[in-house]
Amino acid sequence: MVVAKTVSSTVSSVGTLGANESVKVVSEISRRLVKVHVDEGAVVKKGALLFSLDASDLGADVRRLEVKKKLLVGSEARERQMLAQNLVSQAEYDRVKSELDEISAEIAARGVTLQKTRIRAPFAGKVGLRRVSAGAWVTPETVLTTLSDASKLKLDFTLPERYAGDVRVGHEVFFRVAGQGERFKASVIAIEPEIDRATRSVNLRALTDNAGERLTAGGFANVEVPVGAGRPVFAVPSQALVPSAKGHGVWVLVDGKAVMRVVAIGERSADDVEVVSGLSAGDTVLVNNLLRLREGAPVTLEK
């Protein structure tokens, strides 16, 4: 006989560490690379200039369009005055105004392309290995380098379906990595809203501080997740568990008689088994002479 008591429960999992932000730096346009502005391994701020592409033809084209625009501005002003005096038709004025608007739009389009020749860091982080040199022809498929923000790391891991309701955003988890004896802490920031149909597990993501970059992105982690804080969890001796038509059950003592209680189990150890549902605090679980028990049979406890 044993009285079931509430116990803390920890679920083990395996996760992977990833950078808080990580990107392959590429060009949006096909151009010749003329200058590299950053060293490998350098820490850069958001917006820092990393690479410059050849923009000589674009600059010349913009200057040509600016000259044409200046002439059209003067023409549009004269046509507007003449229109007010009924010296030209509305159609003639609209033609000049349309040409001015078209030139302005072309200059703006060239300006956008010019901006794309100067490749900047989309966020603050550390530059990876450089893949190209000045003089190379680069396209949107050419990886120039990588940029990663490892000041914080994302920890992705899974939990069995039955624990999906035990973890919320903000839930603290713990993990260890190979080669380090320290136990690190992370906080859950996101939970996949659907259970994976193939594995019957839920995917979670936690975030951990990585000051000093003690941890490396891409590594594996052994994760420990405390669960059961929102519901009773009990441990009973393994020999108390008996097969039932619905899975597993235990015999409990109710008013001096044996009653079969269907239970759902969780983690197992060498001596105990975790019962996640089916028992209440203070239930008396029978562990001896189980083969002699029948539903409603009178039971006398040994002192």
C-alpha cells in the first residue's frame, strides 16, 4: 500500500541552437563588385556598408536625366503661363507636363537601383567568411558573406503531445551542451499551434542570452523542461501498474474495497512510474496481492 503524493516532473528533449538572426548576404542586382568595406569576423552595426558594386553607368545616366529634367522644368513653367493666357491648348501643356513627370519617375527608378549597388547590413551582427573578391561579377545567386546576431540564441525543441498544455510562453527551460558543464536557462517565446501529425509532438522555441558568446549557434542541446505545475502529477511503484482494457490502471482502496482506476502514465524510472491523470492527492494505491483483487472486493490492509 502507498499513498500517492504530488511530485515535480521534468521532461527531457533534444534541441538545436540557432542564431537570433542569421542571413546570407547577396546582391539584389547583377553587377561587378568594386570594393569590400568589411573584414571577416567584424562586428557591424545595422546599416553598415559591406560591399559596393559598380555604379558608374547608373551615375552617368542619372546626370543625363537631371539635365533633361532641368530643361523640361523650364518648358513646363512657360507652358503653364501661356495656358493661363490662352496662348496654348490644354493638350500642349499636358504633353510637356507628362514628359516632366516621366523624367522624374526615371530618375527615382535609377536612384533605387543606385541604392542597391551599396549593400548594407540588415541588422547588427558578426560578419562571416567572405566568399568573393573585388572584381568578381556577382548576381542575386552569389553569396557574398553571412551575417549573424548571436548575442541571443534560439533553442528549438519538441515535447510529446501529452505535455502540450503544460508549457506556455515565458515558461523556463534548462539545457546543457557538449563540452560545457554549465546548466543554461532559456525562456519559451513561441509554440507551434498545431501538433505534428507524424511524431505526435509539439514544436517549441526558447530564447537564451548569449553574452560573451559562450554558446555556438548550430550545436545540439540536451533540454530539461519542468512540467506539471498546472495539474497534479503523482508517482507510484511500478508493480502497482496493471494492464486494463483502456490501457493502464491501478487498484485503489475506496471505503474498504478495491476499485480499478484507469490512469494515464508519463515518465518511467527503475522503480516508479509517473501518473499524469486518474489519481488524486491522498488516494491509497494497492501494491501487493494484485492477482487476488476483483472489483469491489473487500480489502484489509496490513499494518
